[in-house]
Amino acid sequence: MKLNVGMRSTWLAIIFSSAVAVTGCGDDDDGGGENPGMPDGGGPTEECEATGAFSHYVNNTVTIKETKPGSFDLDDNGRPDNQLGGIIGLLKGQGLNIQMTVDEAIAEGSLVMLHSVQGDLSTAAVASWQVYLGEPISEPKFDGTDTATVKSDSPDEAKLCGTIAGGTFEGGPGDVTVQLALGEGEPLQVALKGVQIRAQVNADGCMEGILGGGVTDDELNDRVFPAIADLLNNTTADDHPTGATAPAACVAENDECPPTHRSTKADPEPTVCDVQRSLCLQESTTMVLDILDKDFDGVVTDVEIKTNDIISQALNLDVDLIGNDDVEDSLSVALEFTCVKAAFTAPGE
Ligand SMILES: [Ca+2]
Ligand SMILES: [Ca+2]
Ligand SMILES: [Ca+2]
């Protein structure tokens, strides 16, 4: 069940499938404007006054950057910020390949991130970059011929403002709402602070793209941890046998356990009695529960996630993006991406 172990590891697969709703450069009342690159309280205006044609793209790769060098210095302290990357790298070292889930979701067209860039793609004193959530694309080709649809609930009220020089867009900071694909099911939208984007752009696509920003403590507590808990509890429940909705009960190690409802020759992993939880579970499920379900009740709560030793250390808030008060309030992340030309209609263009 390698695939399943991979899927279960996605409790930390914080996959930023889309970034949207970027505020204007001058809008710093909620923290995004404390960053370098834009004059404090200044910038062009609240609206990004880019002119010219819009270029439309769809992501063909999104990679969770594992290292700090090359990431944005979100809090302007002279050091690049990417706290999440270290966690992803740590898990990869343990054989949990989270990136694989992202790659598969993009390739099958279920994770769709659309970009609209306004301005001359060689040189623009003011250019804008907006990212939309896209509806799933059936069998995307990523050859410039794909047609996409912006999701009706994709925020569209603001754009990331920047410049294009020598074919490279650089813009931000701004507040961005991102979509987190934690595994199967509906992605989760999470607000990011202080987002910056840089990418080489041309008519065919974008290259060497990087997006950096911070997930606030509130967002982690209110949205991310509960979503991870839901994901884990759903995968535990998914060990149920045919005809049931929950894993079978058991008592002793040698109790006979029924196969899961999804058991096939290709997916033969049996269930065995997890005696600490008195549940028939696949060993890959028990392995994850042993890390997080510390009271052995078979349910992972958001508190169990938040207070987990590994997670609380790894998800250390590392950047001050709110209040400019030297109190670190957000977890920095960095995503690398490439995109290719695509056709879609964007609201207001
Ligand atoms: Ca920094
Ligand atoms: Ca528990
Ligand atoms: Ca702060």
C-alpha cells in the first residue's frame, strides 16, 4: 500500500494550489504592507494600475520548495523564509513523498491554478498578477491549448502589483488567499500574508516561478489543523469493511479482521487488530495514528495535531507579518511553479 501510505502522509501536504485575492500595494492595514519592496503606505494606489493585454496561464508544475535559499525574505530581516520546506524535506527523508500527491493532482487536472498577468511581458513599469482557482480540467495537455474555467467562488477583487523587467515579473507583497489540497476531497482555502511572486513570463508560459507568503497562527488553528484532522479521520474510517461505515472492532492481537471495503488484488493490504484502539486497521493507518492519536481513541483532534511534538516544533511561527511588532505570527512557505498558456475568461477583463 505504498500509495496509501503516501496519501495518509498528506496531513502535511500543504499544497498551495492557488493564490488569489491579492491586495493592492498600498493596503497595509492588515499587515501585508509591512514588507519590503513597497513604500510603507505607498505604492501606486490601492488599485494596481497595470495596462495592456492580459496573458493567461495554467500551472503545469507546483513544487513545495524544501530549502530556504532562493525563497523570499518575507519579513525583511536579511534571511530567506521557508519554514514549511524543512518539514516537507524531513518527511521525504522518512520516505513520505508528499510532492507526489501534488504532481498527480496537477497531472490529472484536479488541482488547477490559473494566472492572469497584465502588462507587456518584456518590460512593464506597472504589471499585475492575479491567480484564480480553476475548475477541474479533463485530461489537461499543458501544451498551450487547454481551456479552463475560473471557479465561481474564486476571489477576484484584487491583484498583486509589480513590475516586469527583462521578461521577469516581480510583485507584492499582498494578502493572498490560497487553496490547500490536503489530499482527496475539496481543497481548503487559507489566507496568506505578505505574499510575493517572481517568475519569468512570455507568451507561451512562465518559468522559474516562485510564490512566498505566511500562514498565520489563526489560519493554522482555525482551518489547517481541523482540515488535517478531518483528512486523517476520513482515512481511518476508510479502513471499514464492505457493508459498514467504520472500522471493525476487535480486542486481541490475533482477532480475525475483515478486509477493507476497497480491498483488491492490487490493494491487498490486510487489516490487523490495533489492540490499543480495539479497531481493525491497516498497519499504515495505525502508523499514522501512533504519531498523532496520543490518547488511542482512534480519533485525531486538531488539538492532538497542534500539540504534537514534531509538528509544534516544525511548524514554528517564524515571520512577523502582522503589526510589525517583532512578534512572529506566521509560518513561511515557498512554492516553485511553472505555467503554460491556457484559455479562460477572467472576471472583469
Ligand atoms: Ca526573513
Ligand atoms: Ca485521539
Ligand atoms: Ca507580528
